[in-house]
Amino acid sequence: MAQQARGADQKPTVVVTLSNLKSDIYLLRESLSRTIAALEQVKGAAENNKDLVKPYEAFSSAYTDLEAQVASVRQKGTAAKARAKEHWEAWQKELTDMSNPKLREKAQKRYTATSGEFEKITEKVDAAKEVFAPLAADLKDINTYLKTDLSTEAVSSLSNTIWKMGNSARTVDRKLGDVSEQIEKTMKKMPQT
């Protein structure tokens, strides 16, 4: 696909935007892991009748970072979709302008394969959102609960929930890993210009 040289004020390519999204997903996975580990520390402190303030502050800080990272991933995801839409529309227009039917057919097949790979990202993101949303809601509720009642009894009442959240976090991490892998596959198929 023929493109003009990118000026300083032009938007980044789909590949650059996908690369940014992939980096943010990696950071999201790390942030989720830190948040769950910090929550486990709160639980451990309660089980051992230790001070809860420092472990809770670490959890609350990690949770705040997680919320910020979720917002960043959403922003990068929206940008990637917008760049892709512009890219697909421009590519499709160039295909219709081709006069050689055999070349147009080859280009159309490549377009279909590449846009199909991009669609798989959306499918993987939807699967990740499905398992992440309830976990995020529980993390928010636990943060609120412990902010108002930071006691051994409160933390102990959450013990089973925290254990289940650890399992959920591993599932979310796998789903986010699937998204990253699909982004990588898609980037390899995308034009580099």
C-alpha cells in the first residue's frame, strides 16, 4: 500500500498503535499480579495477627495503579481500533482503484487475511473483559470495605473471596496473554508502513 511519508503531526501507524497496546497489556498483567500479591499480604497479616496498615496501604496503592493501567489499556485499545478502521478503509479504497483484476484479487486476499487477524484481537479482548470485569469489581469492593473497616475480622471474612480472586487473576492473566499473542501475530501480518 502506497502511503505518504509520515509527518510529525500524523497519527501513528496501526503497528505502532498495536505495539503500544501490547506494552500496556504487559504492564496491566504486572499490575494485576502486584495487586493480588498485595491483597494476599493483607490476608497473611490478618492470619498472623500482624499490623494491617502497611499491607493494606501497599494493596491500596497497587489497586490505584491497576485502575490507572486499566484506563491506559482502554485508551490504547480505542486508539488501535480507530487507527485500524482508518487503515482498513484506506486499504479497501486502494483495492477498488486497482485496474488489474488478478492483482486486485491477490491484494483482496491479503486484506481479508490481515483484517481477519485484527478481528481476532477484538475476540480475545472480549474474552479477557468477560473474566476481568468481575475481578475488577471485587477488587474495588474489597478496597472500599477495607478502607472503612481495616480489622482482622474484616480481612478474615474475606479470606475465601481473596483465595477465589487469586484463581480468577490467573485466568485473567492467561486471557491477557492470549490478547498479547494475537497482537503479535497481527503485527507480523500488517504492512510495516
